[in-house]
Amino acid sequence: MEETAQSILLKYWGYSSYREGQEQAITNILNGIDTMVLLPTGGGKSICFQVPALLKPGICIVISPLIALMEDQVQALHRKNIKALHLGGNLGITELRRLLDNALYGNYKFLYLSPERLQNTLVQETIRSLPVSLVAIDEAHCISQWGNDFRPSYHKIPTIRTLIGEVPFIALTATATPKVVKDTMRLLEMKSPKLVQTSFYRPNLSYETYSVSDKLKSIQHILQSNPGPAILYVRSRQGTANHSMHLNSLGIKSTFFHGGLSTEEKNDRLHSWLNEETPVIVATNAFGMGIDKPNVRHVIHLQIPESIESYFQEAGRAGRDGLPARAILLYDNYDPTRTLNQYTRNLADLAYLKKVYKKLNTYFQISYGEGDLTTHDFNFASFCERYALPLTKTHNALRTLDRIGVIQLTHVYGRKCVLQFLVPSQVLLNYFDQNRELAHIGQNILRLYGGIFEVPTRISVETVATRAERSVNKILKAIKKMDQDEIIDLELFESDIQLHFLEPREDDRTLNRLGKEVDQLNKNTIRKIKQSIAFVTNDSLCKSRQLLAYFGEEIAADCNICSVCRQNKNTEDSKEHANETAIINILTEMGPLEANSIAQQLNLPVATTIELLRSMLIRKKVKLYQYNKYQLYEL
């Protein structure tokens, strides 16, 4: 039987029906129409290109700026027995050739790569020979200087058309203003494109921003009053640990998550949160990609996000089950000014980028004219300490170098561990007799690695941990103890970033040509943070209306659940309560009165007064007396 889009969806994803927007996008692609897809976070954008790619002969090229997201999608496809590969950032020329040969001759359906990798001559030569069926551009808003996370390398994507001929393009994003959507379709040179867009409105999600004097007490009150799965977003790695410790001291079970944790630690903490063993997770914005937990009841921000797009995506992780949920942002009186100053002060201009770039080349001992396509494990904190560089500004510099295509960063945890036993076997046995735990771990290392007495040997801490049935932390603690006791010679290096150089070292020449892009990136950052601050501090307009207006959408009425609507309702309730009290006092003092007379006493319109009296009649606060006069019910 011939496969259809519906049968593919059921076969590989187990769904019998599409989410809103998906079927329209798939139909467009199958009809060869360039399509721009704008679906909110969690809206199932990947299905829009994966389903038609499986129906069409040939291979789908997927362009994405995020290495981790590419890896995540490729692994998900592998679990469905769909052949996919990605050209990650840490590839040497030999490995790159092998993967490209696989793409050519291995009957693969998906090839994921970054826009920077697309400019490689070898990659382009291979693509020219591939039977390309479709090109999907993820995070497509990155091509627009007005978008969030503008990346100049996206401007070169249309060159792929000269390599593959006439195949449909599908551009996908979760957050883009109308200006960015129009700009994206133009810059991608899409031909007579169709836009597929669903509403961003989340009627179950309450967006709330509050100015508070004590954030910690506010968090405590929110989480203790409303138990359930929650995400608490903070800006720094240290902040995740500190806030988690504080919550645990209050009896609120929590864990923390950031990009510097090992893969094992990340998986353990994610598993604990998903299973609600620890209902609260405190995280940096490194947390969230690929995470789909439907019943998150609260997403709480403790700092003003860098853009409305970032806030909207992070807040949108609450209430995906359709039940009531809250996105709460807490700030104090100084946060708006402090946030703007911090971002402005820590922007990396061209001069600072050159400084950091030179230090990187010195750090990795890269000679002039060399270094391109080399990959290095990188401990960011150690690098900054060696050259006395400020952490935040240097991190921003690395992000900018990544965006303009000079380097590529992958935030993955890595560990290099090389050791050699220094003492004779009898001395080692005597040492082990004094500590059974060290003996157990040490003996497992000796069984796994022959020759470790003769030469320094690189070992896998994770492999030793599995063999010894101990945690990685216990293995690390044990080998550090043996090193301290001069039983072994240990070289231990822990990295939190893999850094891939995309161009040969040319120092100033490498960056001078990118000066305009750097300037535009910095201007864009300031514009975005000002928009974010304006949203947070605007307490006069419904928060849902503000967010939707930013993305070019209108709703017919206020949401009635956000912090602004709640405040307005409380104000109206207070006015109504005051007017009712005034009516009671008037009738107590003056006796039965007609509505007109009561209105005169209250200085309110007659119609408003009648509505108040009707409400009071229903609740038996007043009753009608003869001649259409009102008196207190108990009289």
C-alpha cells in the first residue's frame, strides 16, 4: 500500500491527527511550495518537514544553528529507525569526509548541518551530488538583523539553491515579529512563499510580573502555596545551586541544572524532575530545549530576560497540558536600570573581540594561518582566570564570535583524565590494605588499563564508574586522593565547552571585515533588552495583549488572568465593595429610597447604581419596598 502523510505520521510518531498548522505546511511542501512556518514552542515544527521528507525520494538537508538541537533530533530519528546524520562542530577533515560519503551512499533521509558548515567547499561539492528533496531552515529568524539571535552566516544559506536546483524551502521558527517574518522570507529568497501561522494565545497561561522587595520570600510563598512541577530560571550557574539549596532548606524539594554539569549529572537531574522526585528545578536558560513536560504549573523568572522572544519561549514551558498555569517574573525597583547597565557594560565591541580571539589562539597554541577545522576542549573559567578576563563580557565575546561564524561553540561537558601508577606493586597493595574503597576502585582501573604502571594512560572515568559500580563523583574523589598521597601521577582537565575554529588564524584581518555585523548585533541586543524591560514594567495593559501585539497578533478581549487583569479586577471589586458599603450607609441613615435618589447620593450614573442594586438584591443585601424604593434586607 502506498504511504501517505497520514500513514507516515501514525507509523513513526503514533499520532492519528495533526496539530494545528502541521497538515497545511506538509501539504505545501508536497506541492513544491516554499513555506514559512511560525508555530509556538512545543507546536511540533519538526514534523512539518520530517513527514514530507520521508514521503519524497532523496535526502532532506536541515540547517540549524544549535549543535545540541541537531544531536537531539538525529537521536530521536534513530530511535524511530530513520537514517539521519549531522555534521557536528568537532569534526576533522577525515571524519567529515566519512560522514559526507555516508550521506552520498548510505541512503540517509536527513542531513543536519550548521549554516557555517554549509560554506565548506567539501560540503558544497557533496551537496551538489546529493539527491536533495527538501531544505529545512530551523530557527529561521536568525537571518534577520531584527530577529532574536541574529547570525550573519544565515545570509549565505540561499547559495545552496545554486547547488541543488529547484526544491522547496521550509523555514521554521517559534518566535518572530511580522517584520522578521517578512525579512526572513525575503532574505531566504523564497519564491511565492506561503505563511503557516497559528495563534500564540495561551488562554490557560497567566503571565504575571511583580515588583517585590524580597524575591526569596515571594518564591517561597508561591511554591509552598501551589505545589507542583516548576521551573525557576536564574541567570548564573552559581545562582542555580544557591537557590536550590535555599529551597531545600525550606522543605521544597529541588535540584539545579546548568550547562557546566556533566552529561550524567544532567540526565540524573532531568530524570528526577521529570518523575517529580524533585518537583522544582532551578536552571539557567541552558535548560528547556527538547524538554516537553506537559504539567509544569509554574515557570518563575528571577531576572529580566534578554528578549521578549526568550521570555515567551521559557514561559511557554508551563501549562502545555492545557490546565491553568502561571508564568511569574519577579523584579525589584533597581532591576530595570541594573539589567540595562549590565548588558550595556558587558557588550563585546570589535576591539574586545580581537583581544579574546588572540588570547584563544595563544591558549591553544595556534600559529598564524593555521587552526581552521580544529576542535579543542575548553574550560571557560580557567581561560578567563589565566588571562584575567571578566567572565560575563568574555562569555558575550565568545557568543558573538560564534554568531559571526569565526568559531563554533558546543556547550558539552568533557573530561580528560590521564594517570600513571608511581609506586611498586607491593607498596600499592599495602596502600590498598588501608582503604577498601580505594582498593576496589584502584583494582578496577588496573584490570581495565594494562601498562598503566609503565606509561601515563588516558582513562574514562565513566567506564571505571560503570565497572566499579560507583558514581563518577566517587571515582574522581578516589583518584584525587591517590594523587594527593603520591600513589599516582594525575592529569585531570574538565571542560564545559568544545570550541571549533572555523577559519585559519589571521588575527585582526579575521574580524575587521565583520565589524558592521558586530555593531549590528550589539545594537540589536540593547534594543531587545529595552523591549523586555518595557514589557515587564508595563502594568497598564493586559500582559497577554502586550505579548501578542509584539508578535503581530490581537485578541478580542483581555485575558482576565494576568497580573494586570487581576489588579484591575481587584480595583473594580474594591470600588464595588466601597459603593455597596456607601449604599448600606445611605439606606441606614435615610430609609427607603428610589434608585435615582441613591445615584444622586453616590454621585454615580443611574444605570451603574441600578446594576449595583440588582447585585445586592440577588445576594439579599437589599430588597424592594413599595413605590420602587430600596431598603436594607434585614429591616
